[in-house]
Amino acid sequence: MKKYLTGIVAQLALAIGIGSGASAADENLKIGFAPPVYDTLDYFGQFAVAFQEEMDSQGVQIEFTARASASEASVQQQLDIVDDLITLGMDYIIVGPIDYFGIVPALKAANDAGIPIIVVNHLDVHPEDSGVDVLAYSGYSHAEGGEVTANWALENVLAEGDKVGLMFAEPGNQISEQRVGTARDIWAEAGIEIAFEHYAYWEQARAFDATERLILANPDVKAIYAGNSSMAMGVASALKGMGEDSVDVFGFGAVPPELDMIWEGLIRGSIFRDSQSSGRYIADAIVRHSRGEEIEKQYPLDMVMVSSREDVLTKVPEGALRLMENWPDIEKELASDG
């Protein structure tokens, strides 16, 4: 299984195509990107790839600077990174908030500096009383993703009286609570027993380390739902190492390494969101805004449950499939279907 790249800071500078935009015609458009993590195979890494490709296709010169904090739970580091991007004089700043409300001070600082800011991985507009002006949002409802997962599992895996375990990020994390907490509430209403709730801080290693003892303490658990791809892969890897194949694992994100685990039957299902589409949407929005054109406030992404090889082949864009370790087999399957 491919390992994620785990660099604390990723900084890129690209000059692409023919210049246009907010700066003079012979200058590059300076774009700052502050995701919670920056791994080539995750949601934000794929967003960045597609963003840069779309800028290239539109012939726009950019300088692209991407920086991520050392921990996906470190709100303060992300605030500091946005402050640094402001100091560097970005023309636009794109943020994937670790915490939807915790990022507000950084958004206000960008507003004060006159730098347009874009929020990704969230679709909801910040409430008026937060006092921030965000140019555009691209994302989806995390709670809706939790609802899709919960209902799919009730239709295909779980029945009244079954027990499930839950993997959250850190206590109080809004995204984690929306994804996993929403499913928990639906399952509880349907008569599913919540055997345990564990906090693995979005991390694969923490989820892996906790799984064995949690299963030993709860041997009759039917399924474990982890709120992101990393934690789901940690759970699935631990179960594989234990020789335990009776527990279904659900994740959220369906990044290429997680799709490999679905293909191999190690993960039962995961929500896929097309982050490459998000990258293209936002690149186009920035280009049009820099030219003085009107743009949309929200750019929604579809979410689908991917739970089988057939789903991988039919629901996931080829650009993501090509990043899977199982791509050679998948390519043959696609060719035979065609």
C-alpha cells in the first residue's frame, strides 16, 4: 500500500502559460493555499493538482505556494500560515479550514489586507455575524455524507441490535462530529448500539494502534465507521493484521489508497468527493474574478458511496483511478468494458 507523503510544509512555485489576472499582464498571479494537510494522494493534494492544471489550460501564469501545518488538529498553526501568506502578498488565498469557525480570525485578517479568500472542503457560507467576507466556497455537506453512510449501511449491512464502533478526530472537531456524529444519531434511532467512540485525531497510526484493543473489548462489533480515509485505512490494516474479516469498515473520502482497500475488500465503503472538480471550479472562478467577471458564491460537489469494484469502475473519475496501486488491473477492466 502506498504511504502518504508527510511533509510538514509543501511550497511550490509554478509559472504557467500566458499571464492575466489581478496583477499586471506580465506578472504572475500569486495564489496561496493553506490546507490542513498536503499529501499528494489526499483530497487537498488532488485539489491542488487539478487547480494548477486548470490554470495551465486557461493560459494563466501563477505562483502557487502551499503550506500545511504539522498536525491536522493544529488550528493555531493554520492561522499562522494564513498570516504568512498575507505577509507574502498573495493575490488570492485558498483555505481548507481545520476548524470552520476557528479559521475566522485568519479570514478577517485577509479581508483587512484586501486579499480575496476562498474556502474549500466546505459549502456552507459563514454566518453573517461571523463578520467575514469569503469570495467563494467549494465543497459539500459533511453531515449529508454522514447521513448517506448511515443509511447505506442500514440498507446493506446493519440491522437493529447490531453494534458499531466510531472513530472521531479530536474532541469537539466540527467536521468529525458532522460526519460521524450524524451517522451515530441515525443508527441510534434505528436501534443500532454504539459499542465505543474513540478519538484518533484523523491519524492512520492512532486508529491502527487503537483497533486491536477496541475489538478485543468489543468482540461482537459488526462495523467500525471512521471519519476520514486515514483513520479508516488504519482500522482496516489493523483488522487485516489480526486476521479479523467479520468487521465491516466504513471511511470518508475515498482517496486513492482507500480506494485500493475497497478494491481489495478490506474497506466496505467510503464517501467519494471529486476534489479535482473542486480544483477546476476554483481555478476558473479566480480567473474570472481577476478579470472583473461575476462568479458564483458556492461550488457544490456531488457525494457518492463507493462500496465495490463495480462502484470504483463506474463512480470514480479516471484521474483518481490512475493513482491507485491497482490501476493496471483497473485499466484492463475498463478496456474490457469498453
